[in-house]
Amino acid sequence: MAKKIGITKFAAAICAVFTALILSGCGGGSGNTVLESPGLALSTTASNTVTIDLGASAAYTVNGGGGGSKFTSYTATSSNIKIATAVVDGTKLTISGISLGAVTVTVSDSKGASVQIGVTIGTSASAAALYTTAPSAVTIAPGSAPVYAIAGGTEPYTVTSSDTSVASVTVNQRTLVVTGVAPGSAKVVIFDATGASTTISTTISSAKVVTPLYTTAQNAITIAPGATPSYTIAGGAAPYTATSSNSGVSTVSVSGGTLTIGGVVSGTSTIAIFDSLGSSTKVVVTVGATGTALYTTAPSPLTVGVGATTYQYSIAGGFGPYIANSSNVSVAMVSLNGSTFAITGVTPGVANIVLHDSTGGTVTIALTIGSGTTPTTIAPVYTTAQNAITIAAGATPTYTVGGGIAPYTVSSGNVSVVTAALSGNTLSVAGVSGGTATVTVRDYSGTTSAIAVTVGSSTALYTTAPSTVTIGVGSAPTYTIAGGAIPYNAVSSNTGVATVALAGSAMTITGIASGTAQIAVHDVTGALVTITVTVP
């Protein structure tokens, strides 16, 4: 009986070993158990650093490890699987390139030993050495922020400054911006994903910024609720930012060198504009109908017949919204619709129509309701100007006003673009600066006639650049913008291929990297010219 038991135990031991050998051949790519010669250190056939093309895979062999055991298993991990993955199948290590960059692949055995491989994922195009269009030594003024291109090497790029109190730096994909902060010297170093670097010796001169921060908006402006006029920010040191002291009254946004102010409700707020050095300028914004006191086109005293309803009178000036009340609704009633109102006679007698604005300003109309009737037919007011006109900045054409009921009044929707004045029946429209505005003529009854005015050149917007242009990487040809209405604006559809910079009417296009981009040139009226740029 004892002999049978011994044979059974021996058979069980043989089965256990056989089963272990069978299982050692199983498992996934994260690590398999293999039979190894004990005593060999963990190693791979990969070098300490390897470079793999984007989208390609490389295979290596893992050897040794296991702490002297005959059986061991291997695992492999990547420090960033978005750049490269690493998988072990038995003793085969496979590393695959997912995106450009650098990672560390760690191969470990089941006893905790590990080896590391520095992996760079690049492309065949990245064989070019890292470089920038900036010279090796530059001198810039405090507040200036020249822009350069970075190319070659392996993306992504990073950049550092040895002294950010002298020069600050930013990088956006392949675009480098060096901003002068204060006089002194600093080293600007650009790195690619492999650690390759290039250095720019930067000197910030003691010269001050020639042009201080400014905006084309006047120090104090008045806009209507819902209006969104735009102005230019320039000087100082870009980028620019802006804040509103009361966003419930007016909002503000900045896009490059364009400042847009939005009227919300009647009131006053202050727009503060800042450059990157902390310099600031302010614009006081009044949101209301006009900058004048509250008034109405209705006369005082006024007589209205019983049962008659007057034609529409206007309320203007002050700060909307407006309120209209009758002191005696049994004698007269008043109905208000925005900035116009009508009076209806109920019974003979007297009453006051009191108009209010949102600041408490009032205007009173002394009203008598008689037994007669009030005429309601009026001819529409008109001008000899066309519905839409274009005038040059500095020009002051005149037109005639007629129809309606005199006297007339006139207003401009944007006095920074165009002003308007009346002398009797003569209307004068004066161009101030490039842009568009609506000039509105009102008669005594509140009837209006509107003129859409564009201030700018009678010549259509154009540039000296051809519609399609080919430039090399680092090339920066300059062209002229003319016609249309200043100020101009220009943007690139792909700043990784080509950037564009404006200095007044001079436009500079810089080739950054191979590809195609569209340069859109606008004037202040929205006119557009498009240039297709190819960088070979």
C-alpha cells in the first residue's frame, strides 16, 4: 500500500511540472513566463536610446533577469502611451510610434529588476536640425514683441528664458514670441522633443517703447443699447486685454488689435485697456440714446380733440428706457412704444403728460383736451442724399431736407466715424474716420429718414500682393494695402504655415513651414481680399 502511495505522489509531481511548462507558454502581450538560464542580468537588444518613425514599430529581444530563477516573466510600460506603446510577447519587445515626441520605455522582470530605453518618435521630415528664424543674437526694446518661426528637430517645442524679468518668451506650436520686459540680457533656449536645443542671446535695450498704448476710441463715447462698435488698439506691447467696470452696462472683448464694446442697458461704465507690460488707457462709456438731455418732439402746450389720437411723437436724449404717464387718465391717455408715444383725448379738460428717463430726468407736456379734432396726416420726411453714400474722411457734403413737419433734428449712430449737422433745411455730413454709421433725420412729428454712410476711399480695397504667392520658409515679403476704409486687419488661416503682420498699410507675410494658408485682408467696413500663400 505504501509503494502505491509513493508512485501516486511521484506521478502527481511529474504532472505538476508538466502543467507548469504548458502554462509558461500562455499569456498576453504584457508579459509571459519563459525558461531562462539563471544568473544572467536583465537586458534587451535595444540601445539605451532609439528613434522610431511616426506610425512605425520596432522589435527587440528581452534576455536574462528572474533573479537566478529558471522561470521568469517580462512586462513593458511606456511613460506616455499617447506618444509610444510597448508590448512584450514572450521575449519579444515591440515599441510602436503613435505621435511625435519622446518617452521612456521600462522593461521589468518578475523579480523587480528593470532596464530603461529612451525612445524618440520622429518623422523622416524631422531629420533637419532644430532651427529658428531668429538670429543668434538680437536686441529689442522694452515692450516690443518680435515673432519668429521654429522648425526642424522633433516637435513639440519648448522654450525658456534665463531671466524672465528681462525677457519673457512664449511658444505656440512653431511660433516663438520674445517680449522685452526690462533692460538687460537673457538667454532664450529652444528645445525640441529629443532635447536638442538652440540658443538666442537676447539684449533688451534701455530705449523706451516709441509709441505708447492707445486706442482709436475717444476718451468718452456714447453708444446705444445693443450697439457693438469696434476700435483699434495699438502701441505699447501686445497682447492686449480689456475689462469693463460694469458689464451690466457695457461689455468688452479684445481680438488681436481690435477692441469691441457692447452696449447692454443705459448707464455709465469705464473700459480699462492693458498691454502686456501693465500700461493702461481708459474709455468712459455712456450707454444711452445720445449724449444730450432728455427731450421730446411733442410741443408744449398741446391741444388734442376729444376722441382723437395724435400722430407718434418721439422721446430722445437722456438714458432709456423711457416712461410716459398722464396726470389725469379720465381726460387724456398716453401709450408708449419704445421711444415713441401717442396721446388720445378722452374728455374735455387739462392734463400733463410726464416723460421720464431711467436716471429720473423728466419732460412735461401741458395738454388741453378740446372739442375739436387733431389732424393725423403728415408727409414723410426725406433728404436729397441717397439711402447709402460713401464719403472720404475729412469730406463734408451737404444735402437738402424736406417733407414732414419742421423743425428737423439729426443724429449720427457713431460720431467717431461720421458727424451730422442741420442748418435750417441744409444737412451736412462730415467724414471723421474709416467705418460705417447711420445718420438719422427726424421731423417734428418723429418721422425719420435714414442714410447709411461709409467713410473711406472710393477705391475698392486691394493689396499689391498677387492673389496667389509662393514664399520660402523664413521669407518675409512686405506688400501694401490700399483703398477701402482704414484701419485694416489681416489674419492667417494657418499660422503654422504662414503668419501675417500689419504696420499701418504695410503687410508682411512670413513663411513658417511647408503647406498652404489663406491670408484674409479686411477693411473696417468688412470688405475682404484673400491671398493664397504656398510655402514649399
